[in-house]
Amino acid sequence: METRETAALLYGYALGENGASLIEYSLLIGLVSIGILTAITSISGNLGPVWSALASIVAQVASG
């Protein structure tokens, strides 16, 4: 597909109802992704002690 054909196809999507839906879904996916990244970032600082505790428990069990 040539560049002009691709540009015409994208322009047609932008003008039509399908393009509006595509843009809305893209924005929704972007917002959900930002929310997930924010949640992971805020939780990750609190997980260090949990992983350390689990590692010590596993080490105790493994040593018998």
C-alpha cells in the first residue's frame, strides 16, 4: 500500500463514524494504561518487604 493510499484510508476513518469509534477506543485504552501504570508504580514501593519476607520463608523451608 502506498503512502497516499494509507493517508486517504486514515483520513476516511477520521471523517467517518468508524474513525470516531477508533479514536474513542484508543483514548480509552490510553487512559486505562495510564491508570494501570499508576497503580503498579504506587504498589511497587510497598512490595519490597513482602518479597523479602517470602524469600526468607522459602529459604527456611528449603533448608529444612
